[in-house]
Amino acid sequence: MALTCRESRSAQRIGCDRLDLEPEATVVILLHRVIGMLKECNLVPRARRIEGWPRLMPEATAAAYCGAASVEAFLRGVGNIWPRPKNVTGMGERWLRDDLDDAIDQLMTSKIRDAADLL
């Protein structure tokens, strides 16, 4: 007989004891929480960066960096998937490469695997 998430001690520690989940779902929730904690401590290695991309990017460059189908598609995701740009004096709006990397990392570790789900 399988335990539900409600009945397991680990479920109470990770906060899903009020849900009626199978143990496999508990493991998935636990992994997401652990990955989140490791990221906060900077213990999760980042994917290797491609050299040559500027640290500050205008919208077309940021869209290309993220692999968006178009600049318009990228802009539709700003504020949902992608971070908001910074206003740089004398340059206008620019996206920071580190912010885009963080958004990509978050997208890859979240339950939302398809960016279209957010648009």
C-alpha cells in the first residue's frame, strides 16, 4: 500500500502534507524546493555561457540571445518570462545578460516548460 503525501513525514517538512499526492509527486516537489535553495546559495552551476554576447543588450539582441521567434514574441514575454529592461542613461532600455540567464535557468527548472503557456 503506497503512502500518500499527507501521510509521509517528509511531506510535512516540505509543506505538501495538506495535499493528497502520491509519493512520486512529493519527490518532484522536494526536488524543486532543493534546487531553489541551492540556487539561493549559488550552489547550482550555471550553464556554460556563449562568449561574445554583450552584457547590455538592446531588444533585438536580447531576443536573439533568448532564442525568441521574433522581437515581438520576446517583448510579449517581458514581465512574464523575461525580465524587464533597465533604463541606461544615454543608451535607452537594455537587458542585462545575467538577468536573461537567470530567467532561462528559472524557465528550465520550473514546471512551465513551454514559454507559450505564459503568453
